[in-house]
Amino acid sequence: MSRADGAGAALLRWAAQRAASTSPALVDLSLEPARIELSGRVLVNWWAKNAGLLDAEWGIGPGSRVAVQAPAHWRVLPLVLAALSLGAQVGPADLEDADLLITTDPASPEAAAHPEVLAVTTAALAVSFGAPLPAGAVDHAAEVRAYPDRLLAQPGQADAAAWEHDGAELTLGELLAGGEDGEGAALEVPAQAGLLAALTALLRSGAAGSVVLAPEGGLSERLRAQERVTRSLA
């Protein structure tokens, strides 16, 4: 499958557009009653910090392989964006020959078998994982804040990025492809739909749209109105 020309540049243009906006880009309601909102600017700040962490700790770049064992979550999506913008191949926990495993369950068999582990808490405002970690695992919440807010990825790096799943590869261009649902539109995405569904919805949200991660059972009509949801991912 050939890579779309200019996909890396398109990704970073989108990042620049989002960074200039204070409107919501990602709202996480998946772990009620917590509500976490990331504006476009804050989303890109976290994205940049995560890119700095992945580069400094593991040298993630074109040719790197990053496995993710985590739900759709406000901490995880900027991490995946960071890995992609650095040019990594990203996929689920069983991704072969992964250089790094990002996990919300550092006690899992997959984490125990992996030499490089980044442990991510799902607690709303935690500044550390909050529980003892296996030897060698890096505490994401404790480490990521030290990195700069400026996104330093280059288009040529990001061109190499892809998502691998079930033996198939989605190039960065394919992840980005798709129309916007109107200026400022908000899309409800069930968290149980998975990380890939949330990622593609976010990447296709345009310069001013937003993704609202919903808990099991979906949002109430009151919350849909409050979050200005215009449609839901089936």
C-alpha cells in the first residue's frame, strides 16, 4: 500500500490549526463522573510533551514500532498522536517486534513480557501512576510534564507513520482521510468503540470540531445538549 504524499505535512498543519484554538478538541466523559476537556491548544501541548518523552526516552522515530494496550482516553490519544508524528508504526498490544509498549495495565502478561513499558494512569487528574510499577517501567504522568510544549516533529518523519491492525496497515494519509462534519461539530464516540475509532474521529474533526468520548451506554440527552453533540458514531 503506497503512502499518501504530504500526509506528514497535513498532520502538522492540522496540529498548528488546533494549537491556535481554545475551543474544545477532545472531551472525555468515559470515566464518569469525571469530565476532562482539552482545547485544541491544550491537546497539542500534551501531544508535544509526549513527543518529547517518546523521543528522549526511547528514540521513537521512523522505523520504530509502538504497541498500545489502552482504551480510548484523553491521556492516551495525545500519546498516539505523538508516536505518529514521530513516524512510528503504532498498533495493539500484540504488535510484533514493538520497541515500546504503552499500557494502562502494567501488571498485564503483555507488560511483564516486554522490556520497555510506559505506564499510563486513567485517573482523571493524577500526577503519577499511583501504584508501584514493575522494575523498569516508566511512569507517564510523573515524567511527561517535564517536556516542552512545542511540537518539534518534522513532516518527513511523520510521513512514515501508520497504524497496524489485524495484519493490515492504515497509512497516515488514510487515517487523515475523511470529511468534516461542519464547522465546530461535536461527534460522540463510545469509548468502547476503541482507540482506532477515537483516533480517526479526532484526526478528521477539522480545525474546530471535537470528539466527545462517551461511557458505556452513551451520553444522556442532557449531556448531548450540553456538549453540543451533532451526531454519534454508530
